[in-house]
Amino acid sequence: MRSNIVTEAGLPTRLGQWWEGVPFITSGVLIVCGLIYLVCLLVGYDSFSEICFLPAAVIEHFQVYRIYTAVLFHGSLLHLMFNMLALVPLGSGLERIMGSVRLLHVILLLATSNALFHLLIVLLAAYNPLHPDPRLMNECAIGFSGIIFSMIVMETSLSGIQSRSVFGLFNVPAKWYAWILLIVFQLLMTNVSLLGHLCGILSGFAYIYGLFNYVLPGSSFYSAIESSSLLSACVRRPRFILGSGGTPNAYLPTSLNDTSSASSSGNIWRSLSSWMPQRETPAAEPSQDNHRFPGRGRTLGSISGPAPPAVNPNLGLQTRLLDDSRMGAQIPEGRGPAVESAAVGVDRHNQGLGSYDEEIRKLVAMGFEKSKAEVALAAADGDSNVAVEILMNQG
């Protein structure tokens, strides 16, 4: 007789469930970094001086490729594991807010800005008239940790929490969390790149304060990429996060094309002031720590979670981000019929439009957002059944 005892899931099952909860781009970065390290280990490649970020080589020989190869290579298995274990919760949370396409663009932007900050500091140290020190020009740095420090700053700012725990040992104010980690890692592991981590923190603050708004594309850029037929296979993946609905991006910096320059300057100042010490006043409203993220975002590191309600508009740092791409996040509907001389051609075109609009109305009636329904229907080549499958997988 079979026992009715229910046993816990085994380790492979738990690992499978954990992996299914890692979004598309985050898991892709993890796989790429892991495969690169494995190949280097198998072939015995250890000439990291050829691919690391070396300021002297970038400046003198214009080896710009080092900016991006350096973040994908790691010096040891412990180095790789440490960075990837930190990437999974941070990248997963940010990807659920931004969307997969936008997170990939932000990673490339952070890698570039980290390198620029690095070069600027190195040049100032080497050529300052007071005490020139050219040693930093020949320091070689590799690893994804610079971008991870940028993500720490971004996630801490967006979460709105007041304190963070350092390895479960003690709590520190959230606005100092990245700086405390910088000091702790430097004390525990003297061979880590202090300058690489410092530049990651600076890039993170530059992003959340809106200093990159001048180089960020508008929301229509991400929507156009998501609706492209070239990415239809990726969009259909269950872990691909659409970011064109407007709500997930509503609390992130965006292009200046979506807001005015004056508003951007005011937002930057409000963001800076929110991190300054202020006199505490009694809270008039109950805490809403569980409702910091808009849209269908989940708690960092979790696999599933309920959709939280609207965000409190009085949150300190997040108030500067209220003017995001809600106005421009929807996909333009410029699908009106062109005026043609032949009446038959016009009728056929209008008939096709009517069928498309009818499919969109059906998807909206099912409870899906119109902009996401349009992206899913475009990715499904007009097949409403496939579009429903895509939208369900995103939920």
C-alpha cells in the first residue's frame, strides 16, 4: 500500500524552480560569464592582460573593446560565483521593473560609463600638477562587479527602504549601503579593484539622478525593439519581460524627449535633496514598504508575487521619477489606411485593420493592457492565440 506522506522537493527540483524565476537577460549574462570562464579553464587561457580593462592600453592604443570584454571575464571560480550570486537578485528585480530590452541597454550604458569614470580618475591622478601618480594607468581590472555596484545603488534607491543589512551582521542607512560595501570588500580582499567598484557606484548615482537622460532613448525606442520581428522568438520566451506597458518604467530615468529640460533639472535636485539629512517628522500614514515597486514587479530574489497597488506619491527619491514614459510608452497606432485610388484596395486595407483592431479589443477585454497586447500581437504575427500565450507567460 502506497504511503500518503508528502515529501519535500529534491535539490534538482528546487534548482529548476529557482532557475525558472530568473528573467531572460539576467540568466543570459549568468550563462555567458559562466561559459567564458569554463572555456578559459578548459583551454588553459589565463592571459587576462589581453582582455582586462587597462587604462594605458585604452588611451595609448585605443583598445576600446577592453571596456566590454573586461566585464565578462573573471579571474577565479570564487570571483565568478560571488559576482553571479549578487547579480541574480539584483538583475532579476531590476529586469522585472525595466523590462529585458531596457536592462540590456542599461548594462551596456553602465559598462561604458564605468570605463569613462575610470579613465577620468586615472588621468587626473597621473597628470595632476600637485602629485602625479601614473601607477593607476597600468592597473588591470576584470569582472562584473563594477556593474553590480551600480545595480546596488539603483535597487537601493528604487526600493525606498531606510536601512540595509551588511551580510546579516549589522544594519546601515540605505544611502550609505554601497559605500559601506566598498570599504568592507576592500578590507576583506585587498586584491579587488577599488577604483572599479568606486566607478560603479558613481555610475549608479549618475543614472538614478538623471544625468544620463541626455543619452537615454525614448520609450518608443524600446517598444519598437520589442515589437520587431527579429526578436519575436525572444519575446515568446516565458522569462522575457516586456517593458513597453508604461507602468514598469514609470519610476526610472527616461529620455529628455519625454519631459522638459526644466522638469529634469528640478527632478535631479529633488533626488539629491532626498539623500541629504533632514529633520524627522512623525509619519502621518502607515508604512507601505511592500508597495515600493510599481506594476507587476516581484520581491527581489523571489519567483512569484502578487501585483502591488499604486505607489505612494510622497516617497522621497521616487517623486522625481513620476514624469517618466507614461506619455510615450504606448506604441503609436499609426496604422490608418492610406488613401488609394482603387476602392477595392481601400476596402481590403480597411478590412485588415478592422480584423487587427478586433483582435486588440479581444485581448483588452481579457484584461491585458492595450500596449502590451499590441506588442504581443505584433510578435505573434497577428495570431491572437499565440499573443495570449505570450501575455500569459509574462504574467
